[in-house]
Amino acid sequence: MGLEPYLFLSATVFCIGLFGVMTRRNTIGILLGIELMMNAVNINLVAFARYTAMAAGFVFTVFTICITVTEAALGLAIVILLFRVRRTVMADHLDLLKG
Amino acid sequence: MMANSGALALIAWLLPIFSFLVLAIVFPFRRLGRPAAWFSTLCAAGAFASAVLAWRIQSVAAHPVHLVWPWLPTAGKTIADVGVLVDAQSTIMLCLVSLVAFLVQFYSVGYLHDEPAPALGRYYAYQSLFAFSMMGLALAPNLLQLFMCWELVGLCSYLLIGFWYQRPSAARAAVKAFWITKAGDVGMLVGIVMLYRLAGTFDITELHSMAASNALPLAGLSIITFCLYLGAMGKSAQFPFHVWLPDAMEGPTPVSALIHAATMVTAGVYLLVRTDWLFALTPNVLLIVAWIGAFTALLAAVLACVQDDIKRVLAYSTVSQLGYMMTAIGAGVASAGFLHLLTHGLFKALLFLGAGAVIHAVGSNDLPNMGGLARRMPQTALVFIIGTLSLAGIPIFGGYVSKEEILGAVWGAHLTGPFLLLMLVAGLTAFYMFRVVFLAFFGTPARVAAVAHAGAGHTTPPRVAHAALHNEAVVEGAHVNETPHAHEPPATMLLPLWVLAVGTMVVGVMSTFHLGGFAAAEAAGETAPGWLTPTAVGVALAGIALAWATYQMRAVNPESLANAFGPIRSAALRKFWIDDIFEGIYSFVLLGFSRIVGWIDRYLVDGVLNLLSDWTVQAGDELRGIQTGKPQDYVYGIGAGVLVLILLMRLVF
Amino acid sequence: MNGIPLLSIMTWAPFVSAIIIMFCARHRPLLVRLTALAGASVSLVASLIVYVAYDKTMAGFQFHEQLALVPSLGINYLLAIDGMSALLALLTSIIIFAGVFASWTVKERGQEFYALLLLLVTGVYGVFVSLDLFVFFLFYEIAVLPMYLLIGIWGSSGFVKPQGIFGKAMGRTGVGTKEYAAMKLTLYLLFGSAFILVGILALYAEAGSHSFSIIALQQVQFDPTVQKWVFLAFYIGFGILAGIWPLHTWSPDGHASAPTAVSMLHAGVLMKLGAYGVVRLGMGMLPDGMAYWAFLVGTIACINIVYGALSAMAQTDLKYVIAYSSVSHMGVVMLGAATMNVVGLNGAVFQMFAHGIMTGLFFALVGLVYEKAHSRAIFSMGGFGTMMPGIATAFTIAGLSSLGLPATAGFIAEFMTFLGAWSSAHPWWLFPGVIGAFLTAVYVLRVTKQIFWSTQSPDPHFAHLPDAQGPEWAALGILTATLVIFGVAPWIAVGTIDTATTPLIATLPKVAGASLGLLR
């Protein structure tokens, strides 16, 4: 198989993630969307690493996975804290930054 | 010998400033009052003594002494010095100034005996400062020092007119005097600055030699001399700047004698005398000087005829005599003007101090409150009449020769118009001065009731000021009731009167019979035709006769005399509306314009700024709606941004 | 003298005492004041020594101190002083010394007040003595920024009725309050700083010599177009601080709202920073730019003189009168600079000094009057001369200096400026100048008469007012004496100024129509 199917898959996953981020009203849903977009990036990285036979892509993927994990952990922690304070996780109601 | 006269002049100049510094800095001494007064008087006496010595030396010396120290360095050279220029002219002026200053300070010890001690100290500090400034003006070696002293005498005048500042009229008169003279001074400053660019020096001696060798460019010189003349107009109360001088009579009478009669107001004349060679280059300006001088003389003489306040009569007479001097200078014979300046300084100081003695005794300035004082205070009456005769220009009295010289000079310069005006003024002068003499010293004593009523009037002798000062009931009535018992003033006041009277007589006799230094002065005035002297004296005598017939014999009813000149009289009572014009300029033009500018600044210039800041705040208010706080909106924003960037890259680059 | 870093001592002494005040003198008001006084005294002594020891025969910059800060960019801590800055440093010392006394009675948060005041003074000294543009700008900002807190916290609010076509906007911005004044002043001055920074960076880049040193940049012959625009940037940037029309409106509000010592320092010294900047950076480094814009500078200065005087006449609040008189007098400074000849520039620098002392004295007196009578409304007061003769006398002397009476410093300054104006390429500048002097006489004497030399006000609040007391006398005495001494003996200042201005003028291009007698 060539490079294109991987890129196509990656783009699809990215779009699904983006769609999730944009449409979801639940903060956890948005976080999941972001995770999907990250994974799309990972697919890309791995595919290119394989394609160019350079190890850098794998290394970066490992980094990204780590970051994704911490991000998910932090994000969920924030969401939980938010829920404690505001009794809601719906993004529409969390507009403290509204000007 | 030469250096001596310079040193003596310096001593005379610096003694008063020493006294001023002591009084100003050692304030416990100043607050003692009387000792401070005597200290200042002593310094003035010392100044007079050294001034006389300097004059004795310098009057026979061949060359003037020029003693200067660098004062204002710029661009590696000195653009102005301070020091003294000692010549015959400046030393005789110095003598006059120091003599009158000394006598006035001596006199004030008696005149102001009721003044609280700190105020007395303040008075003498001002007096010393004045003496210093006036002498500095007389001795000034350059126009800059002259101007500085010129302003300083103006300051002293302001301070001394406003000496009783708790009286609104005095406070107002002080400020008015300062403003009007300052308006003239601005002109003078412009003139000096312009002259510096033209000549490159302020030094009078250098300027003189430049003028003598035709090294001065004539282009624009008329403007410069006119600007200098503007300063002289302000200081010497020439029309239309004469309005401050009568109001300046709000100051203590000795101050009026010193500053507003004998010395400061003649500074303008002195300036023109000092720079007559400069004015000689600009005959058109001299013509203006002559006409304004003659017109001022007439205007003030007319105004003097209708005044009931003895000091105001004298003030207008001063204005009138200054007009005389100016006319002489305008006619190109500055020496005649200078001679009249000197004699006038003596007899006008005498008249003012005499009037002060009268006011001191009567407790009022108003002529209707006086009368028959010759019996109560014969010595005062005698010296006052000597002064009056001098002013009227009667032979063997002080003002006779100088007045004749002026008339001769004006006639000689073919200024027929001003000459006729001055002749008329000569008659008027005799009339209004003898009106004062007859009303104050002869006739029936004033009614007590009328006097008590006048006590609340606008003019106030020293003790009333105190009463007002201490918020007590005005105790004037009690004092005024003594009017019939008015008595000679104390010796401290009488002595200066006699000194001045004798001085006036000596000058008068010597000049009438061409004795001493006057023989030379007379030579200059030989152009006068023979009929001039009898005519002038005749006119003066006619004025005296009219006053005698009206106010002494009551042969002419004053009312009908007044009615004969109805419109002029009523206009003169309103001071020809000149004061009103100045008042109008001040309140409507100056203050009105300032209000407009103030409003513009606050509400337009600053308003624009506020509008900008308000717009900024409002724009922020509008724009902050973009921040919805919804993450999705931000993602749309990012997407739109990326799209715009891509489009930009496609289309623009 | 050699080896002792006098300029650094002078500059940093107030800073050190500010730190001592903040850390070692908490809640001990007297100690705070004494520490501040000590700092100010050290600076005063140092600046006096510098002023006296300045070698007039050698001229140029002296007392050099150098320390490399960022060598790669050519930033040095480079201090030196010439005749002009020596005089202005002396002015700063006198004002802060008097200012410490004048604010002796500050009650609220005394130590912060003094610390900020001294920090500000360090900035002022730094501007006057630094020859490195980077450090110059740094000090400039230090001098400007504490003002916001000083006015915002210790200031006093007034009342201005919004009206006119912009009334609505004015109502919304809160005209008259101290917060408004503080914000307006700070924003205005920072707006100016932006121009200055642009100008400095432009010069740095244009010269390409990797040096911020003024002396080095003076040697560079900049392109006339660059000079033109950079001068304009400097003129606007520094001009705002110098109160040029129509960018002056921060000054009346700011000065009226500020506490006494801050008004003294701000009107007395900080406005001079602006004028100094125009002369030192604008004229010194951009002669062609100066020549190009001279007409604008002089004409706006003339507007300042007359307009400021008329505005002052219209005010009914004493502090506003003094503030507007500053606008008018700073016009004289700018006019003197615009004449582009030695006499005029000497006049300008002398006016910086004279006006600094005079307006410092004025604000000190207004503060005293306010403290005692609790009023700034001119026409409600009256007859204070009897009750407070000392304050009245000092006010009169300040007023006389303000209207340019001989024997006070104001006269020398105005006279030389007028002389320069008449010898410049545009002689008509003389007339607005003298008209301004006359208008000053009108408004100053009107106010003096109303408040001090007239009948006692019937208001019982003004029945028994004390004269100045204790430390307040020190402030009045020093300032009054300086005003008179420099008026009677101008050579002690003019001779020193002259050593700085003569070489400066020599670098300027010759101007058509000017009198060569004074131009050299």
C-alpha cells in the first residue's frame, strides 16, 4: 500500500475529531474530539516515518502520545473541577470568558 | 578725583539697598518699626550726602565716569553690564532723588506715627528699595539696567500704592498702576530689544557715539524710539496712559510726593532726556511726543480744575507738568524739560508734603472740608503758597525759569499748536492751584458736620486705615471734630517742608537772576521772543486773579463759572470716560477673551481628547462581543483566519 | 573630585533612600522623612559640587562615567554632564529638597509616597546626566511612570462641569477626578514615549554604528529626510511632556490633581525633561531637522505663551491658574529653543531653571494655602496677606518672577528669549512673547490681589489662618532665595549654560534672515 490511504484515514479521523469539537456541547465530548485529532496526527507521523524510513517520526509519535495522555488527564481534571464549581459540563454554560 | 565721583555715586546707590537688605532679611529689626525707620532714613541721608559730593565733583569734571561690571555673559561676550555712568545729568538727578527720598523718609516718621510697627518697617523697606531703584535708573550706564530699575521703581510704586491693601480702592489702584505702566514697559522692552539688534549694544555711551557718528541705521529707528516713548508714556502718565496716576493717590501722601510727583513719574522724561540724541534722529516721533505732551498737559489741567480731592488736584497737576516736560523734549530742547523736571521735583514734593500736613491735620482729603487753615497752620500755608507760586510760574519762584524755557523752546521749534495749548495750561494751572489755596487755607473754616460726613468717603488718612484694619468702628469722627483746632504738624514733618521751600526759593532766585550754573542754561533759551515772558506771567496772573475772584472774593459765583463750561465740566467729572474705556478693555476685551479661550481649551481642545478616549472605550465595548467564551466560536475563528491567510497567499503573493 | 562617581551618587542617592524607606522605615513617619531628606541632601550636595566644579573654560561634557551594559548592542551606562544639564540637575536637587519639606504633612501611606517620589527623582536625574540613549529612555520612563500612582493615590479631585459639543464624552470620561487626571497624564506621556522610542531606534538603525551614545550619534551626518521625521517624532514625544499646544491638556488636570510635592516636581522639573529632550536630542543630533521645523516649533511656542496666559486668566481654581501659567511659560522655553541662536537658547535654558523654581514655589504655596484654608477657589478667598504674611510675600515674589520682573530669574530668561526671538529668522515671535508677559502680569496680580492683598474675606472659615510653619519655611525660603539670587546675579547660571549652548548652536545650519550679531 502506498502513502495515500494512510493520509486519507488520518484526514478522515481529523475531520471527525474536528466535527466533534465543533458540534459537541459537552466538554468531555470536545476533549474526545481533540484526542481524535491528535490521533490523526499520530497516524500521519507514523505513516510518514515508515514512508521516509526515518526514526524521527516514531519518536515524535511517542512524545505526542505522552502529551495526549497528560492532556487528557489534565483536561478531565479541569472538567471535574468545573463540574464541582458550576454543576455543569456543558460548554455553552461555561462562558466565563465572554467579553 | 574722577574715580572719587564714581565711588561716591556708587555709595549713594548702594546705601539704600543695604538698608533694604537689612530690613528685608533681619525681620525682627524690621518689625521694631521706629528704629528701622530711622535706620533707613539715616541711609538715605548718607546717600544724599554722597550724591551731593559726587555732583560737586562731576559738575566741574570734563569726562563722565563709567564704572561697570559684566553682568550677563552670552556667546562668550558680555551683552550687558551693571554699574554707574556718572555725569552732570545723572548726578544732579541723583541729588534730586536722594534729597526727596531722604526728606520723605524723614517726614514719614511723623506722618505715619500711628502705623503699627511691622507695617512701618515694611514701609521703610519699600522706601529703601525705591531709593535704590530710582538711583540705579538715574545712574544706569546702559538701557538694560535702566529698564530693570525702571521696572523695579514700578514694583515699589505698586507696593507703596497698595500699602494699605485692606482698602479695596488702594488694592485696585496698585494693580491698575502696575498694569498700565507695564503695558508701556512692554513697549519699551520691545524697543530695547530692537535697538540691540540694530546697534549691538545697550550701552548709552556707545549708542551716543554711534548716533553722533551716524553709525546707526535709520531704517526702523522711528519704531524703536516710539517703543521707547511708549515706556515713557506709561511711566510719565502721558495720555492715554495717565489714568493710573490720580488713582495712585491711594497710597500714603509721602509716597505720592516721592514716587508719584518728584521722581518715579519723571523717569519717562529722564529716559527721553538721556536718549535725546537718539530721538533727534527721528523727528517724526518727536512731533508725536510734543503733541501728546501738550495735549496731556491740557487734559490734565482741565481735569484738575474739577477735582475736590486735594491730592487728586496735585496728581493731575503732576500729569499736566509732565506733559510740559514732554513737550519741551518733543520740541528738541531736552535740557529745558530736564530743568523743569528738577524744579518740578522740588516744588511738587513740597506741595504734596504740604498737602500731607493739611490732610494730617484735617483728617480728610476733600477741599470742602478745609478752609481757613492759614490761621491754624501758618507755616504750612506759607510753604504751600511758595510751592503754588512756583508751579504757577511766577518770577523768582522755582518753576518760573524752567517753564519759560519750555515755552520758549516750543515756540522756537515752530510748534504753534502745542505752544498755544501750553499757554492755556499755564493759565489753568494758576487757576486750579490757587483754587486749592483759597479753598484750603483761606475763606471760612469748614463745617464740622460736613467733615464728619466726608470721613466715610473714598479717601482715607492713615488713622482711618488703622481703624478699618482693626475692624473697629471708624473713629474718624472724633478726630475730625477737632478740625477747627487743626494745628501745625510736628517738627519731623515741618522740617522737610522748609527744606524744600528754601530749596525751591534758592533755585527760583538763582535762575531768575541767572546766577551760578543757570547762566549757562539760559544761553540755550535765547531764541525766545521778548513778548513771551510777560505773556506767560500775565496768563498765570490772570488765572490767579480768576481763582481769587471766584473762591476768595466770591465775586464770581463758582456755580455760574461751572455752568459756563457745562459740557466740559460734566465730561471732566467723568474723567472724559478714559478710565471707563480702560475698565471696559479690561473687563470685556481681556477677561472676555480669556473666558472664551479658557472655554475653548476646556471644552474643545480637551474635548477632542475626551472624545477620542470615549470612542476608544466605546469601541472596546463593541468589540468585546467577539469574545463569546464558547470554544466552538474560537475554532470557527481559527478556521476563518486560516482561510483568509490562504486566500491572501493565493491572491496577493 | 577625581574617581568619585559624583553623577552616580547624585542619581542613585534618592533611589537608595527610597529602598531604605520601603524596607527599614515602616510605620515610622519621622524616619521616613529624615531618610528622604538625607537622600535629597546627598543629591543636592553632589549636584552643587558638580555645578561649582564644572570647568567652564573647558566646556563640553565632563564628569564622565562609563560601564558597559550590553556590549553587543552598544548599550552603555554612560553618564556625563555639560553646562545645561548641570544647571538642570541643580534645579532638580533644589526642587526635590524643597519638595521633601513641602510634603512633610502627608499623612496617608507616607513611606510609599516618599519612596515613589524619590524613585521618580532618580529617573529625572538619570535623564539629565545620561548620554546613552537607551539608558536615557529607561530613566525617562522611570521619571514618568510613578506619577500615575502618586496622583492616583495621593491626589485630590476637583470638579469640572461637562458642557459643549463634547460634553457627553467628557461626562463619561470622568473629567476632574484624580483618577482621570492620573490616567490622562500617564497615557499622554506614554503616547509621547512611543514617539521617542521610535525616534531613538530610527537613529540607532540609521547610524548603523551599534552605539546609543549621544556623543557618537552627534558625529553622524544623518540624511536630511531622516532628520526631518525623527525630529518631528522627538518634538511630539518630548513636546507632550513640555506641554506644547494642543497636546498640553494633561498638564492643567494633572497638576491640579497632584499632591503638592508632585506638582512641584512635575511642573518644576518633569516638564523641563521634555524641553531638555527637544534641545539635547532634537537640536543636538538633528540640526537640519531643527532648522526645518524651527518655524513650527516657534509658532506653536507663541501660541502656547498667549493661549496659556489667557487660559490661566479664565480659571477660578488657584491650582489651575498656576498649571496654565506653566503651559504659558514652557512656551517661552520652546520659543527660545526655536530661535536657534545663542541668546535665545540661553534664555530657553535659563527659563527652564527659572520656571522650575518659580512654579515649584507656586505649587508649594498653593499647597500651603489649601492646607490652611481648605480652598482653592480664588474668588472666595481674600485678604490672607494679614494672616499669612510669609506665604503672601513668597507668592508675590513668585508672581513677580512669573511676569518677568527684573531682579528675579524670570526676567533674565524672558529677556534673553525675546532678544533671541527678535534676532531669529522670524522676528515677529517677539510680539506674542511680550504680550504673554503682559497677560501674565494681569492674571498673576489679579490672583495675588484677590487672595492676599485685599480686604478680608467675610467667610468665617478664613478668619484665623496660620502662616507657614516649621519645615514649610525651609521650602519657601530656599525657593524664594534662589529665584532672587539668580535674578540678581544671572552670570552664575548664564556663564555655565553658555558653555553648552554655544557649541550646540554652532552645529546648526545658518538661517536666512537672522541677525548674525548673535548667531556666531
